[in-house]
Amino acid sequence: MRTFIITAVSALTVISGAAMAQEGGAAAGAATGAVGGAIVGGPVGAVVGGAAGAVVGGLASDDERRFREYTVREKRPSYTYREDLRVGATLPERGVTYYDVPSEYKVSKYKYTIVNDRPVLVDPGSRRVIQVID
């Protein structure tokens, strides 16, 4: 029973770290995940929580609206994706065009594209969706 409770709390810690990263970037997610992980699992929990929190990364919530407006002004074509568009989804190898994110948004390791008329940040190496901008 104790193991189950620790596991459940650890999972919630990782999820909250990932959610914070979605709002405040990888650094904020890593910090939140590390603190929560340390509380639950000591030093090992801090490492796991920090890594999980940093994975999501992306635009800070303050930049999302401006970035969405930027993508609308750019008038990029939208790729039609027939599966569930969500963070972690892998986009197909062909048919999707990726664009550089302007440096003012401080997410230079990612590219963006338009999928189903929604801007998304994508890890160009894996083609995984990092953030869906609504």
C-alpha cells in the first residue's frame, strides 16, 4: 500500500512538473519537477522529476498569444492531421513543413508548423509535438 501511494504521488509530481513546463518553459518545469520529486523520492526523485518537467518545454504562457498572432500573419499552409493532435504526438515524415521560431520567443531548438489550423511547436529531430498553441 505504501509503495502504491508513493508511486501515485510521484506520478502526480511528474505531471505537475510537465504542466508547469508547458506554462513557463523547460526551466520552470525542471525546477518544479525537481522540487516535487525530491519531496516524494529524495535525490533520485529530484532527478527524475526535474528531467520529466524539462521535457515539455516551449513557449511561456505570456508569449502564446503573440506567437499565435505571428503565425496568423505569416499565413502558412495548414497540414491536415487525422489523428489526435496533442503534446507527444509524432507528426509524419512527409507532407509537413517546419519553420524557424523567431528568436524573441527563446525556443530555438524547436520548429513550428501549422496543423489543423493550429500552430504547434515540434522537436525537429523526432517530429514530436512539444506544444499546441490555442
